[in-house]
Amino acid sequence: MNVNIWAAARAFASALRAGHDGPRTSQHRASGTGTCPDWCTSDHRCTAWRRFPNGEHRSRSVSTRTPYGMMTTTRTASVGGVTHVEMLLSVRLDMRDRIAIRQAQLLTSGVDLATRAVLATSAELREVGR
């Protein structure tokens, strides 16, 4: 991987971390026969409260219209406590096939790189004061 690109991605992730002051604690509430985190919908989308072996808590999906298309994000957590974020990105590509293919390749690489930088190791997070 190009060292300059990785350095830029890490700087980008650091700037995102420094500028975001989101919630840091999770409260729980009873729902049905189990306990759901405060962000869980606690409705038909949540299969964890029914104690299904592979059940998961699910947040409401948040959709955001962007200049390039639409982004939808949903937070999930397994009954074992492993959390994930599901992201659906719908992007308008150029009508010319050759350009659309290249745009798709670059988007895939860029999203992967940004994700790796944001999820950098905890040692790197301590560097930026988190």
C-alpha cells in the first residue's frame, strides 16, 4: 500500500475521531423476555430479546441522502455482545462503462482504506487521545 495514502487515511480518521463526541455509554432496558441496549428497536427487527440462538439486536436504520447517492446505516449486536455496523452505500456512477468500472474500483478501495484507518489499533487511538 502506498505510504502517503495510508498516512492520509490515518490523518482523516484522526480528524474524524477528534471531531466526533458521540455517546460513550450504553444503557439497557428490559424488552420481552430479555434485555435490549437503548439503541435497539426492541421490535420485530430484534431477534435477541426472544433469545434465539443466533439472535441480534438491531437499531433503526438511518438513511442519509448525499450528493452522490444514498447511505443507510444500521447497528447490530449478537446475543454474545459482538457489535457491527451494516452500511449500504448507493452511488450514482458515470454512464460510460469504462469510467463507471474505475469509479467502482476506486470507491471499493477508498471505503476499505477509510474503514481500516478508522478501526486502527487501540495503540493508535491512544496517540490521538481517545
